[in-house]
Amino acid sequence: MMHGGYWNLSRGLGMFAEYYWLFILAKGVFWIGLIYLAYRLIKKSNKKESQALEQLKIRFVNGEITEEKYLQKRNLLNE
């Protein structure tokens, strides 16, 4: 005999049964925070790469490095 599936899940929580929604909310906030943190870390690493490429372009334009060195270093940064 089935008893409603997940509807009876809160019975096993004892005195916390009425706060079951709070546990679900906390879990959602945790996952949203984790996804946001991953997004920020990825965005930050992309910014560092673009800054390095920009500095390389400036060095090439100023004549500090040859075209061959520029292309070699640009290819390394783009890998």
C-alpha cells in the first residue's frame, strides 16, 4: 500500500517537520551560491588572460619584441 510517496518525507524529521521548507530553501541558496562562485572564478581567470594578451600587444606595438616573438607568445597564451 502506497502512502503518498514524498509527501510522507517530513514525518521522518520529527520535531523539524514544520521547518522542512527551510531545509529546502537552504539547499537552494547553497547551490545558487556555489554556481555564482564558479561563475566568478571563471570570469576572473578570463580577465587575467585578456590582461596578459593586452600587455603583449602593447610590447609589440612599442617595438620591445619582434613579430616572431609576439606570435609565439600569443599562441602560448591562446592554448
